[in-house]
Amino acid sequence: MVLDRIPLMAESNDTNRVKRYPCYRAQGTHRHLGQQHGEQAGEQIRAHLDYLYNSMKLTRDELRSRALHFQPLFNRFCPHLLDEIRGLAEGAGVDFAEALATNLRGALDQATDGGCTAFVVSGRGTSDGGILIGQNCDMPPALINFSYVLHLKPKDKPEALIWTFGGMTGYHGINSHGVGHFANDLGGGPKPRHGMPHYPLKRLILECASLDEIETVLGRVPVCVNGNYVLCDGHGRILDVETTTEGPHSITDNGEGFIAHSNHFICPEHATSGNFKLSAADSFPRLVRMNQLIESRFGRLRVDDFKSFLRDRHGGPTGICRFAQTDDPKADWTTSGMTVASIIAEPHQRRLHVAVGNLMTTPFVVYHMDES
């Protein structure tokens, strides 16, 4: 496969100076998970908090007040994660409300700050019969500096292997039951409301054993803003769910054996011209391109194929592999965002392949649940 080569400003800066993301491992009760997570990732957690203060232009008291406004939702839907966040605060040496804020992010001001192109391929489409699932994470470049892989072994719950950053207890990843989830922001759709942020919801997904359980969770927990989930389970099933503030909409593969998704609605209820106008313009060609790439190798797909797909520069600088068009800190993600991580998961092998940033020369590093 020949990839387009285009000179871009982000190639010459230092945003990709991190060559691999560190891996932090924690086990035990939720309080112990949080404490161990916080102790190891304290520097990244404090950097994330500084980023939130500066980007949202909030004082410490304002951030803490907004964060605590969400605590009743955690008490109702995931009280065990509150215990983990208390441990996170203890381990990192920050205030509880600040630790909670790192798990809310955009919900604090109902803003989006990322793009992303995600995919899932059933065993029918791969060379070894195992599901492949993953995405490019397109976000502000600063996030590279406080990202890492987190391996959690909770007491009485599935293990989880997650790419995350700055104290977030739930993000993109897989669990030991073969469940995988990756995600995209969505343009337009039902209006925001007071509801659960997506990050703890992503952690709840990684506590499930099947797509049926996940759909139950997504139908039960109200969300604050719209978002998309690309999903698989250990039974060989794949699914996409566009979750909105009015309820979720499930999208099957229609027998094609794969699903790709970017940042616009696909479900008939919300795939409207009005919502498309509120979506990132590059979302549409990115989705077309990813579908074409998957179809070109369907039945023979390997991890190495997706390494190329996620580095594809067709349509750059806002193609699948995204480059920043400006370093203006006031610009939104559509011009300042870049691919900060490329992630490919093999749930049946219990591992993630993760590359830092958007440079072709940066290798994918393998992270495995079975490492001590």
C-alpha cells in the first residue's frame, strides 16, 4: 500500500518526543486500584489538572464545584468508581474533587476536544479468525505528555487494559472476557443535559462480559452528551452504538463483517443534514477511506494492515492520521488536534498495540495483560 506523503508543520515540532507510553499496573479492591494508579501516574494527573484549569479558564474552586455536581450520578450508577477515585486522590496527593474532575473532562463545560476514527472487524475478516478493534485518537497535542496504558486487575471483576491519561479510570481498551470498546465524539444530535460523563461509562463497559450486558448498561445510564461506541465481545460479536442524551441507537454490520465510525451520526434517526452540518467536515471522507482500506484486505486482515491504515495520510492534514494545522492554544480541535495515539487491540490475545503520535517512524509497542 502506498501512503500519501505530505509535509506538515507537526512533523517538525516536539509533540512526538515521547517514544512509548508507560504502562502502570494495579490490582486489588477499587480503593487499592486507585491508590496504585495515583501513585504511579501522579505527575500525569497533576499535568492533566493544569491543562483543565488553563483550557477551561477555571479557578481551582470553580473546577472542584463543577466536579462535585456530578457526584450524585456516580453514587447512583457506579459508587465503586467513587471509591477508586478517592484512592486515586490519595495516591496522587490531590483533592478528591480534582481527582473526580479528571474523570469528567469535557462534561465540565460540555465541550468536545477530539475527533477519532474507529473500527472493528469480525473474525471472518482477519487472517487468524480473531477480532481486531481499535482507533486513532485525535486530540490536542498536549495530551501526549500525560497519557499511558493502564492494566487493572480488580477484585471480582474482569481485568482491563486501557489507553488513558491523567487519572481517568476508564477509556479505550479491552477486558479479559474479550470485550473491547473504542469511541468517537458525534456532531449534532440531541442537546446536552446533566448526565453521566462518558469516561466512567467506558469503564462500566469494561466490567461487562458480553454485548448484551453492554447494551443494558448503555440503556440504563443517562449520558450528558452524545457519543459513539465501537464494540466487540468474546463471543465473536461486533456492534456499534450511537449513544445520545435521548437514548442509544444500535448499528449492526449488516453482514459485512466490519464496522467503521468517525464523528458523524450513521443511525437513521440522527443521520440528518442538520446534524451533518454540525459535524467535522473531514469526518465523512475519513469514514469512506477507512471502509475502503478494510474492504481492500477483508478476509486477510492483520495487525500490520491496521498499522498502515491508522497512519494513512490520504486527505491530509485531516485524514485518518491527523496533523495539527495550527499551534494556536485558542483554536479548537478541528484545527489544533492531531493523532496522539494509534491503538489496535487483539482481545483474543489480551493485548494492545499502541503508537505515540502521528509520525510514520514511531513504532507500535505491545502491551499485554499477562505481563507481570
